[in-house]
Amino acid sequence: MKALIPKLVSTRLLVGLGFKTFRVFVLIVGLAMLFIYYEGVAHAEAVYSFTKTIGGTNGDFGQSATADSNGNVYITGYFSGT
């Protein structure tokens, strides 16, 4: 796992974690995590494969992200709204 450098996006902070097969990003505004997504990569050379968004119309709250040796991704947290 490698930490990605936080990037200031307007007045928001985008932070994330980078693994060999996926990256997880969380958009933070103030103290709230408002948007969570992860993107998969095809192999260790980090060729883009897909992006998956998670969340609802209200706040999204990411708590943890990890992967196992088989490349399965586990993300915990919650969101509200539809």
C-alpha cells in the first residue's frame, strides 16, 4: 500500500490510498467525507480499468479500505439518501 499525496481541489481536500490493483479516494469538505470512489487497475503497471462510485444524495462517510492477496477490495463506511 502506498499513500497518495492529498490534493487540494478548490476548497476541498481529495485524499486516497493506492494499492497495486486499486485506489480509493475520499473527498473531504470540512470534517465530512462527502464522496467516496475507487478505481481498479488492470495490473501492477497501473493501467486504468474502471471507476466505482459509492454514496447517496446526502453525506458519505468512509471508514476504512483494504485489499487481500487475491485482489479483493473491502471498503467500509455508510451513506444516506438515494
